[in-house]
Amino acid sequence: MKLLIVEDEPGLLDSMTAYLSLEDYTCESAMTYAEALEKIDLYAYDCILLDIMLPGGDGLALLRELKTNRKTEGVLIISAKNKLEDKITGLQMGADDYLAKPFHLPELGARVAAIIRRKQFGGNNLLEYQEIQVDTQGRTVKVSGTPVTLTKKEYALLVYLLSNRNKVISKSALAEHLWGDNMDMVDNYDFIYTHVKNLRKKLLDAGAGDYLQSVYGVGYKWTTP
Amino acid sequence: MKLAATYQRFYFALLAVLLVLGCLAYYLTIRYVLIHQVDNDLRIEQQEIQDFVRLHDSLPAPSRYRDQRLEWAPRPGYRERRHFVDDDDDRSIQFSIQVKGEDYAVTISKSLEETEDLLWIILWVTAGSIGVLLVGLFLGNRLLLRRIWQPFYQTLDYLHRFSLSGPRNGGTGTSNIDEFALLGRSVEDMTAKMQRDYMALQQFTDHAAHEMQTPLAVIKGKLDLMMQEPGSGPRQLEQMQQLLQSVNRLSRLNQSLLLLTRIENRQFIEKEPVALEPLLAEKQDWIREHRLEVTMDMEPGMANIHPFLAESLVNNLVGNAVRHNIPGGKVLVTLRPGLLSIRNTGRAEPLDPARLFQRFQKQHPSEGAGLGLAIVKEIADISGMEVRYGYEAGTHTFTVTF
């Protein structure tokens, strides 16, 4: 999978590249409007991560360029928080998703994975991990072919973890993902523990391996022991 | 009392006193002049009598002619050159004269009736003109004051309606009176400058908050990445999580400030009917996750508000009810047409309503920055809603009416 990250802040670009590279994506980057335009013209990407505030040009103009050239890349728009207009115009112009800064990298990973899933497999939205199968279109989960019933939050948790395999996911990132950062106002993460416990139990009961590891003091990690 | 009225009152009281005193002085002067005139006439009469006596060595017969009377009587030893007497209605002159070696007292009297009449006529005419003058002055003054002060009141009205963040409507009064024109101009300049400064401050907050987001994003990203390093021990990981929490808090504070500035900049004034019910309903699980009992008693109701603000309002009110709750407490949400009330168990003491909606007012140490209720208040204000706080036996209630 090939990604283009268009971001003018080196510190952020670094982290995004490093994190997504761990996920076996090939990441290329562009820091200016011109550079991004050139790369878009020359190469094909699976997903483009586009910061709207760019020196030398508007990220939305870049998006327009992509769409008029009928490029099929998925586009994830990234912009400063509270720029409601950016979100609306971006999505109207054909972006696949929108992420507000500052975001958690696992959130970015999950969004990119979702976009690629939708683009790549043309409707066959299957997310697999060993004996676990998640159909993200039908929102169903199966373990070795047996359906498992999950609550909305447990399902969201599972998809999130599966999209960020082998990564340490902080409780903050999980809370933000489950409830949006608006509601992340009470620094009490007990509820995450409850969801994780229930999810793990359901998966174990269905015969799946114990992949959901807790990482002391931080959060959780989806990995094969 | 209005300035004009105060001025008029004092002015006319003074005028009345002065006019009464003036009338009195006028009356006395005229009376003095008239009496003097009568005295002169009497002196001439005395001269005539004396001439008559010198010529004929006898007194003319006592007489009464029109308003004048002549009387005499012998009075031995009486010596008087001239003596004026005031009777009721008369003015008399008395003097002694010698006729054929004998002393006589002569009295010439003149009736003052005519003089008094004249005096009264003069007085009435004067009083009448003074009255007309007073009424005229009063009306004229009132008209003039009203016209002159009109621009002043316009300026006052302008100041009264002035709001830092709102548009400046109307203008100050224009006047060809230098002072008022200057006042109007100064007020306009001052308010314009205030608004400019305020806007600059708002923009500063906006930019500052905005510029903060990038470094925050970098920190957040780096922390997420650092956690992936294989060598980190539990101690480091725990510290990273704590750092993340602080960064998130900073980022939330930042967003709250941005939101407040944007509300004040009137970026959310477009309203549309928003159904609050689904917004509230989707918070149920979240409240339960904090181990609180939640009851939602809702009738579908629409509020006229910017959709983004509706969400923020609900988030802040619900967040507030959860954050300030007690372990195992309750949250009761009631939605009726035109009313939303959120009730929560909490500390057994009422909050200070005066400070409740102010920014950064934390009445109890809690995780929030103390901006949630300030945001609620701002949203209510800009959306034409009213928010009230009530306390009863350990239950805190926030009611929004719309």
C-alpha cells in the first residue's frame, strides 16, 4: 500500500510517517502544495493524507485537482480543529474522511485502514486476523465461522484494535475513539476496561486466541502472544 | 430627573423669587413716586393759601372740591411749617398760619383713591406681563432644551445599545452645537476603537489557540509513537500516558477557548430547528459507563439553534452533570417542548450562581478547566435561550428554556 502524506509540519509528518510505516505502508511525503501536486501527477497512491493548511496553496485546491483528474485515491483530509467549514467542504468535494488536529496516531491508522479497505477490496470489506473475521460492511464478527454478537462499542473497539495491530494503544486514544474527544472530559478510563474485558471474554468464549493484551499503565495492544 | 427638568426647576424657582421681589420693589417705587407727586400738589396748595392770606389777611372759606378738601381751625400757639399726614385714603398737609395775629391750623387733604387705582392697574398689567413672560419662557425653554439636547440623548441611547461584539447600530447624535458634536464624535471614535481592540484581542485568542494546535498535534503524535518503542518499561509507558492526558486537557482547553471566541465573533448565528432528543439519547451509554444511573424523560422537541452549538450545549451540560456527580449518583434528563432540564446528584451544597457561569471559575477542584458552563451560557445567550441553575437537597439542576 502506498500513501502520500501532505503535511507542512515536519514534526507531525515524521510521526505520521513513522507510525504508518510500522503498518507496512509505503509512505511518501510532500511538504508544499507544489511538491504534492507533482507527486500526485506522477504516481498513484492508495490513500492521500491531506493537510488543508499548506504553504503555497490551499489543500482543498489540491483535492479539487485530484477529483477533476478522476484519480481514484482515497483522501483523508486533516485540518485544524473547529474548522467546521473545512470538514463540510472537504467531504462535499469528495474526500473520504476528515480528521481534526491534534489527533492520536492510532486514530489516523484506523481511518487510513478504513479508507483503503473501502477502496481496495471493492465492497469486500473484510478485516481478518487469524481466526477472527470482521465484515465492516455488514458489521458482523465471526470467530472460525461462528458469529459473535458484540455491542456497538465492543465492535468499534475491535475494529480499532485490528486496524492498529501490534501497537500500544493508549487509553486516551481509545476513549477519544469511542466517544469523540468532546466527551473525553472526565479522566476516568474505567469504562474502557469494562468494554475491553467484555470483548476479550466474548472472543475467548467463541474460541479465539487471547490477542488483546493489556499494557501496564498505558492501555492495550492487539498482538499474537 | 432629567437634566433639563432639573435646570428648569431651579431656573424657574429663582425667576419666581426674583420676580416677586421685583414686583414688590416696583410697587414701592411707583407708590413713592405717586405720593411724592401728591405731596408736591399739596405744597402748591399750601403756597396758594399762604399767598391768599398775605394778600387778603384772611383765610379762604373751607371747601371741598372734587378730591380735595380745605379745612382750618384756630389753634393758638400752634407752630408748624409743614407736616404730612397719612389717613386711610387721604394724604394731608398740615401747617400753621397767622391771620390777624391769630394762629390757625390749616389742613389740606387729597384723596388717594385715584392714585391707588392707578397703582393697582399698573400692578395688574405688570403681573400679567410677568405671567405671560414666565409661561412663554417655560415653553420656549422646554422646546429649546429638547431640541438642543436631542443629539445628547441620541448619543446616550447609542451608548446604551452598544455592545463590544455586536454590530454598531444607529449613530450618535449630530449637532451644530460644538460640545455635543464633539461628544458624539468622541463617543463614536471611542466605541470604534474599543471594538477594534476587542476584535484584535479576539483574533489574538483565535490565532494563539490555532497556532497551539500544531505543536499539540506534534506532541500527541510523538507520544503515540514513543509508546511503540520496544525498549520502554512500564514506568516510562505510564508517564507517557500521563503526558497524553495532559496534552489532551490542553487541547480541550484550547478548543473551548476557540469555541468561546467564535461564539462571540458571531460565527454561529444561523439558527435552524434541531432535534435535541437524539443528541441526548446518544449520551445515555456514556453516562452509564461512568457508573451513574441515568433516566431520560423526553418528548420530541425542536430547538432553534446552530446545530454545532446544540451539540456543544448538550455535551457540556451532560459532561457537567457527570463530572460533578457522586459515586453511584444519578442523572435525570427531562426534555419538553421549549425546556431542557438536566438534574444530577452532587455535593450537598448549592453552587454560587453569581460565579457559576464565569470563565475559569472552579468552585470545586475538578478535572475541567471551568469553561463548560461559560460555554453553555454563551450558547444560550447567542441562541436566545435562558439557562438557570437550581439546587435542592443534593440535587443540582440546570434548566434551559427556549
